[in-house]
Amino acid sequence: MTVGLVGTIISCKSTFNATETMQVEENRNAIYQEIISNPVQFTNFIRKAQKNDEAKKIMMKDQMESGNMKMMMDKNPEMKEKMQ
């Protein structure tokens, strides 16, 4: 009986595939909502993004395209040059 129970537990082991999960819009939105709704998870996510060069470029571009950052950069071209 113990062997059967162990066999059942092992065979029920699920695997997680992040790429497959993120391909489903409903899953993706649920993950995003979970991250932004939890301050600790959100902080951890931002920290990881800040350590990734590609993610930093995307965040910087988004900031540059926002009205406030664009206005600040227009007032200070030297800063704009440094950030590009």
C-alpha cells in the first residue's frame, strides 16, 4: 500500500512552464495582478528588473516617453544625453 501511495504522489507531480503559462492572456493578467497587488512581490519584481539590462532600457524608455520625464529632459539636455 505504501508503494502505491508513493507511486501516486510521484506520478501526480506537476511541472511548471512559465513560457506556456504566460502565453495565455488570462494567466498573464492574473500573474501581473498578483505582483502589483502585493507590495513585497512588486518590490522584488522591480529589483530584479533593475538588475536586467534589457528591462532597464524598457523602463527608461517608458519614463522618457511619459510627459513629466520628457518635460524635465527638455529643460536639461545634458541629463538627457547622459541617460541615452
